[in-house]
Amino acid sequence: RAKADGGNQYAFYVHSMSMQALDSLRMEGALRRALERDEFRLHYQPQVDIATGAVVGVEALLRWQPQLGPMVPPGDFIPIAEQTGLIVPIGDWVLATACAQQKAWRDAGLPPLTVSVNLSARQFQHRDLVELVARLVRETGCDPACLALEITETAVMENPQAAVAIFRQLNEMGVQLAIDDFGTGYSSLAYLKRFPIDSLKIDRSFVSDITHDADDAAIVHSVIALAHSMNLKVVAEGVEDARQLQFLREHGCDQMQGYYVSRPVPAAGIEELLRR
Ligand code: C2E
Ligand code: MG
Ligand code: MG
Ligand code: MG
């Protein structure tokens, strides 16, 4: 009996594996077509200076809007884009679009906004990254000092030595650098000290419970103190209510973003928000 059951389980396993492979093949084809058909969009989420309440930046967040059907969030397609390498051309589009948008906002006379762009591990390790950023800054005329690149703690720690070298080159260009989802990986403080970075972004998972989980409150408190002791700015993500904001303000957190201020919105929504 046990053997028969095992056999069935095996058959089921093989079946579900091939279904997954098929799904990701389909998805890969769909993502290629999405690039050709220009179906990707960027939404922007405001980043607010906690002390002044001013919108000082935005984070560009990728969405896929198929011609038919609902908008697809990045969590549903970025993992496959990463596995297949499609994240490189998609990421090029994201960077180019964000740089052009930053320039357009400057030309429109909006207050200076730092535009943050997420980089996947694959893009970060790509040998052309530094050259690509330099070329996009030249071609779009955007201000490198108002461009920030976000890279997750986990992606950085895959190869911290290489990361130091890439960070140095980007830093020399005047681009800002942020470690994203800080606290979810295992950063070595020794490396953190060597990275020429500008800010740490505290992961949403810590922020969501700061007002009723003493451990999360302690973690957020310590990350803010750590960042400040290293002259880094701290940005809290996923702020959803006034009490969380109050906690962050009391603990000297520099910036915040979250649904409490605004969900990610198309570029026109940012202009509207700034006019108000
Ligand atoms: P992330 O970079 O940590 O971005 C923050 C995520 O938190 C975004 O989800 C944002 O919509 C969401 N968020 C912001 N405020 C709140 C809040 O108050 N409550 C809740 N529940 N969520 C909030 P989104 O847009 O679905 O993006 C998810 C992840 O996908 C991003 O996490 C980032 O890792 C990745 N991603 C997004 N755009 C890109 C991109 O252009 N390139 C790459 N490589 N990754 C991207
Ligand atoms: Mg991010
Ligand atoms: Mg983040
Ligand atoms: Mg996050």
C-alpha cells in the first residue's frame, strides 16, 4: 500500500512539475510580447520627509497592463522575468522610463523629486549596469543626484565584494543608493560600513506591527539608530496609519512611504498630489 501511495505521489509530483514548467514557458512568451507591445507601465509612490511633510521623492513600481484583462502586480511576473533573464530588458525599460519622467517633472517646474528605481539581483550583477546608467543619464538629461537605485539586502549579500565595486562606480556618478527591504536578509555590518550607500529602507513587515509588537518596535528603533550612526538616511515603507507615522516621527525616522499618504499612482497622479 505504502508503495502504491508513494507511486501515486510521484506521478502527481511529476505532473505538477511539468504544469509549472509549462506555466512559466507561457509566462515567458507573454512577457516577451508585453515588451514588444509596450504593455508595461510605471506607477509612482510618494516618499515624504517626516519632519516637514514635503513629498521629496517617488518610488517607481512596475505594472503590467495586458491589452485584455486586469493589471498584473510585479510579484506575479518579476520572479519569472528574473529566472528567464527577461528582467534585463524589462529593467532597462524601467530605468529609461523613470529617468525620462524625472527630467519631464523637472522641465515642468515641479519641486525636485528623487526618483527611486528597483534593481533585481540579475540587473545588478549585469556587467553593463554602470555603463547603462551613465548612458541613460546622458540621453535623458535627468539629474543623477535625483536618481536613486534600490537593491535588496539579499541581492547585495549574494556577492558583497562585487557589490562594493559597483556601488563605488555608481556613487562616483552621483547616483543615490539605497538598500531595500532592510532587515529581511543577513547583512554583515562590516560590509554595510564599506558600501557608499545613502539610505536604508526598513521593510514593510517590521513597520506594519510597530505599534503593537514590542519586538518589531525594537527592531525599527535599532535600525534607525544604526543607520544614523553610519550617516545613512532611513526610509520606512508600508506606513498605513497615523500611529505608525507617530512612532516613526518620535524615533527620528527620516522619510516614509505607504498607503497612509498614497498608493502608487500613474505619473499624472503625482503631479496632482503636488499641486494640492
Ligand atoms: P518594494 O521595492 O519593497 O516596493 C514596495 C512595495 O510595497 C510595493 O509593492 C508597494 O506598492 C507596496 N506598498 C507600499 N506602501 C504600502 C502599504 O502601505 N501597505 C501595503 N500593504 N503595501 C504597500 P508592489 O508595487 O507590488 O511591488 C512589489 C515588489 O516588486 C517591490 O517591492 C520590488 O521588490 C518589486 N518591483 C517593483 N517594481 C520593480 C521594478 O521595476 N524592477 C524590479 N526589479 N523589481 C520591482
Ligand atoms: Mg523598493
Ligand atoms: Mg522595499
Ligand atoms: Mg519591501
